[in-house]
Amino acid sequence: MATGIQTGVRTGTRTGPTGPAPGRVPTGGGSGYGKVVQTWTMLEPKKKALIVVIGAVILLAILAANLYTRSSEQVTLFPGSDMSGTEGVAAAQKLRELGYHDFTLTKNNILIAPKDRGKAAMELSMYGYPHRALPLAAGVDKGLAPE
């Protein structure tokens, strides 16, 4: 059974009487933060710039992925309208017939991808969906003629 001293001799990690083992660089001790700062100050300016650029690219990739996943969240097809019951099911069936497969029928409305919302609403309106008038958006005047 080997003791710690024998293991250190075999692997070359034991310090000799004059300092660290041959071929090993002293780490300077201290905390991990101190070692990072020491390593950073010893780097060449080109390597520092490369590390900063790589970090910026990684950050931009994370932000782009976040924006991409947010853009794929579904939105309400007919905001302010109640599409519950058979009307919602019929509208969902018509959407499926028209080739839309990325939508969700909820309790009182249909959720669809933002890129498909306008086209799907227009195509469903050609078939008379929703069967009630949609409420006007806030701030829109009811009259169409200019004053």
C-alpha cells in the first residue's frame, strides 16, 4: 500500500528541497480571482483582444437566440373576440384546411405564430370568421372619412 509521499514521488508533484518540481511553474497562491488577474496581466495584448472578441461573439449569440425564441411565441389570432365553442373549433378546422399547422386552440381563442397572424386572419375573414364584429383598436376613430 502506497503512502502519500510515495505517490508524490511517482507522479512528480512533490516539491523538492529547492522549490517546485522541475518543469512546474509556481502558481503564486492566493484565491482563484488573484490567479485569474495574474494570468490576465501576463497575457499579450493580442491574446487579450482575442478573448474579449470571443466573449462578445458569445454574448451576441446568446442575445440572438433569445430574440429568436421570443419571436416564435404564439399570439392571439383575433384579440378581443371570444372564439369559444363550436365557432373556435370550426375556425381551427378551416385553418388546418388552409395549410396552417402551427396554431393552438385555447379555451376562448386561437393562438398562432406572429408571422402567420395577418394572413390567417384575412383568409378566415373570407370564410366569415369570426361571426361577430371585432372591437376597434384603442385610439381608432369609428369614422373613415377625414374631417
